Amino acid sequence: MNRFTLPAAARIAAVETDNYRTKTFVLDMRLDAVPGQFVMAWLPRFDEKPFSLVNADPVTLMITAVGPFTRLVHDLEVGDRLWLRGSFGSGFCVAEKQKRLALVGGGYGVAPLLWLARTQLDIAETITPIIGARTACDLLYTDRFDALAAPAPLLATEDGSRGLRGRVTDALAPLLERGEIDGIFACGPHGMLAALEPLGRQHGVPCQLSWEAYMRCAIGICGACEHEGAVLCLDGPVLSAG
Ligand SMILES: Cc1cc2nc3c(=O)[nH]c(=O)nc-3n(C[C@H](O)[C@H](O)[C@H](O)COP(=O)(O)OP(=O)(O)OC[C@H]3O[C@@H](n4cnc5c(N)ncnc54)[C@H](O)[C@@H]3O)c2cc1C
Ligand code: FES
């Protein structure tokens, strides 16, 4: 297994379209990593950006086209090269006593949670995936979670076009009130994570939250990823709360 401190070239082995602006890229590379860790993807003479690992063997990335770098990656095809550094950061850590897990993903935040779910299938008593997005078209990986030997994911959309009308916290709150969850593992936009933290605390359920930040060096030198005193590329992106 590998961990690259300098960019190493990988070839794209498969590309799958997930929705109108998201694709999953399978690369011909294997990495030593755990769910929640990330890689830096580099296009020479252009830019380098962080992405969560959907899988490390083979390396799989889910990439939503939101700006210049991600749009350029979307133009790549099978056989094209993408350079990767990593894996970096801390992953999710499920304590032995945590047996009933809520995996909460917003937007492309579901990317590391699918892998986490797979690693917990034979260990956890229950895995409850909760996937949120603005509209039905923005939901990601619902089919991949459906295919797991775990309950179908609870879905929440802000416009009510699929699943519960509302946010992931609205889907999670009743489970917490019924005492059905021992640990919350989440990745998504800052607002979502900021809402989950007090909800978990209110019910005495610890959270592990994967925070997003601008990253440049990914090795703790530049300070671009500072978040409330933590250097997210080293101390995170997954931070414990509660
Ligand atoms: C640890 C980590 C894991 C990530 N995992 C994934 C993933 O699995 N899939 C995925 O599609 N994206 C992921 N991202 C985000 C991804 O790095 C950005 O979307 C990408 O950098 C956008 O580059 P761009 O040039 O296409 O767009 P840009 O023009 O750089 O950005 C487009 C928009 O997104 C905002 N934005 C970009 N990067 C960030 C950031 N890091 N934090 C907050 N806002 C930002 C910008 O403000 C702008 O509004 C992750 C980020 C981090 C830090
Ligand atoms: S990205 Fe440079 S310190 Fe974290």
C-alpha cells in the first residue's frame, strides 16, 4: 500500500455520472487510508484541490463541478491522468461501544460515509444513513446506500421533492429522541455540521464531524485550513464533538 507526499500520476479507470454536476472517478491507484481521510488532486500548471476518498483500493473520488478545477476534472476521460498526493488527515474513529450509528451526509459530504458504512457493516448493530440536499436532483449516492446490507437511507430535501421536507437534522432528531443512536458521523456544509453539534450534545450523543476548509499544503505548514484553532489538514478534517 502507498502514501504519496509528492504528486503521483494515476490513470482514470472508470467514470460514473452521479447527477447533473457530480461524477465518480475510479483510478488505477491504491492508497493506505481510512474513511474520512482525503487526497490532494493536482492538474499540472493549473491547481490542486482536496477530495475525500470514497474508497482507497482502488482510489475512488466523487467530484462535484462547482468551479474551474472541478469542471476541468469533469472533462477527463478513461485513460487520462490525474496526479494525487496523500492520503492526509484524520479519519472517522468509531469507538467500540458505539454500535448504533447515524451517518449524516449533505451534498458531496456523503462521499466518505459510504466507505465508513461498508467498514462498519459487520461491526455495528444498526447503521442509519441520512442523506440531505437542496432538491431531489442534488441527492447523491442514494442508490449506493440502497445497495448496502443496511437499512435504506433516510432522505431529506429542503424543497420536499424527495424524502422528508427539511434538513438532515429534522430526520435525525426523532432517532435521537427515541435513544436509538450512539454516535453521529457527518460530513457536509458548515451550516449542517454547526447544527448537528448542539443536537448531539443535547442528547448526549458524541459527534465526529468532517469540516471543509481551503487547503493548500495539506501538511500543516501554510495555515490555509485553520478552523477554530485546529489545523484541519492534520488535526482534521474529522473533529470530535460532545
Ligand atoms: C477535506 C475536504 C474534502 C473534500 N471532499 C470533496 C469531495 O469528496 N467531493 C467534492 O466535490 N469536493 C470536495 N471538497 C471540496 C473541493 O475541494 C472544492 O469543491 C474544490 O476545491 C473546488 O474547486 P474549484 O476550482 O472547482 O472551485 P472554486 O472556484 O475553488 O470553488 C467554487 C465554490 O466553492 C467554494 N469552495 C471551494 N473550496 C472550498 C472549501 N474547501 N471550503 C469551503 N468552500 C469552498 C468557493 O468559495 C466557491 O464558492 C473537499 C474539500 C475538503 C477540504
Ligand atoms: S492546508 Fe496548509 S496548513 Fe493545512
